Amino acid sequence: MNTPLVIRPRAEDVEGQPILRPLPSARCRSVGPFVFFDHMLETAYPTGRGMNIRQHPHIGLSTLTYLFEGELLHKDSLGSEQLVKPGDVSWMTAGSGIAHVERTPEALWATDFTLHGLQIWLASPKEHEQGPGHYSHHPAASLPVSDNLGVKIRMIAGTGFCLESPVPVLSPTLYAELELQTATTLLIPTEHEERALYVLDGEAQLNGEPVEPLSLVVLPAGEAMSLFAESDCHAVLLGGAPLDGPRRINWNFVASDPAAIDEARRRWAAGDWPTVPGENERIELPGGRG
């Protein structure tokens, strides 16, 4: 058996929300279509505080927001306005250019609340990098679930374990939430070429070796792996087909062609970008004009 690659995340802060970010990493640029992975750490907000990510742009990727606790309001330049609750999937494909806002909804500012979740980016295939933008919301009840012998699998996006999510992914994708009761085992098959495991909570073993929690464990290609829960375990499994070529990531932009990044930076700096209805504030381009 080859040894899994362990990517320890770096700690970051996004508009006051603490996160852990294992992707991208110098040791691993992508897993399947996944090029960016943010774990929004469980954070208790007192009355009068919340998260407010102002208007900002994207190209060449899809964002997927998935919450365990709390709520977020999504708004974008397509005119979408959607409340995202725990277990829902908020899916936005940027294409050649989209802007969006994510913030704590107004009702939660009036009370104490906890926010905890994941936001990931999936690089679009080259043929979709410059296509039209798209947004869709998928309520928790619409996601397929398998619950057998103490192992619960919810397919957030893509396919796996004989489950298929309704989220309109653009390439072969695996993104599943796993909940294992103590002393249960899950066989992770080889149906996707690239796979990685992120344990959010609990103690587990992969093929008899301890799994480092809150780290991205990239599984060896072509090898089925046995995940054993030493305690109640909460994790996500992600992956899919390899990207159709390398990607460049610069700020909020993802592209296979560096010229597309340069053009996106120029457009955002110049204000030549679709805007979110009703929003005036925005996050300016780091480092000044493009």
C-alpha cells in the first residue's frame, strides 16, 4: 500500500470568520476538480455580529457552500437571492464572470448563533471556463442519503456509493458527507481516480493507520481504502476525475490561460463587471489595479 499524502491546512481569516484551508497547497494543487477547500470553523457569534463577505468576482470555477450550523444569504449578479440553511447546497458557476455576496442574514444578527460549514471551489473544464454563469440551490431533502449499519453517506455533489446528487457538476465529481458510528467501517472504493478525506470530528483509521483530523488526506490512486471509526466520526470525502490540464489561481479567479486572469483583474479594477443588485460595497482588487 502506498502512503496517503497528508496536507495540513493553514489558518486564515475571512471577514472575521476563522477558517482552515488545506487546498491549494504547494504539495497538492487539486484533487479531482477541487482546487480550493475552506473549512469555516465552528464559531459562536454574539448578538450584533456575523459574517459579511462583500461583493467580489469569480471566473472559471464553481463555488459550493455547505453548512452544518447557521445560515448564510447568497446574492449574485444574476439576480439570485437565496437563504442557505444547514444541509443545503448553494452552487454557483462563474463562467466568464460573476459577482456575489455572502452574509449572515439579518434575522440572525438579532440573536446569538453558531456558524460552521465548508466552502469549496471546483475548477470548470476548459470548455466551460468562459461560458455563462449559473446559480442553483438544492435543499437538504433533495440530496440522496444512504444509512446502513451505522454508516450514513450524504452525496453533496457528484456520484459515489450508488448515489447521485442533483447538483449540476461539470465533470466527474465525488463530494460526500460521512457520519460513522463508533466501531463501524466504510470501504472507500476506487470508482473515482482522485480522492481525499477530511475528518471534521472524531477518531478514525485508514487501513489501520490513524487519520490526522482537520487535515486533508489524499488517498493513493487505484487503491480501495478501509475507513474505521474509533469513535463517532464526521468527515467529508471528495475527488473525481483529474483536471484537463493545470490551473492558475489568482485571488478569486481560476483559469487554464494566464491571460484570462490578467483580463479579469483588469475588468474588476476598472469596474467593468456585472454587479449584484442592491449592493454598493465591494472588495477591491488586492495589490491595486490590474
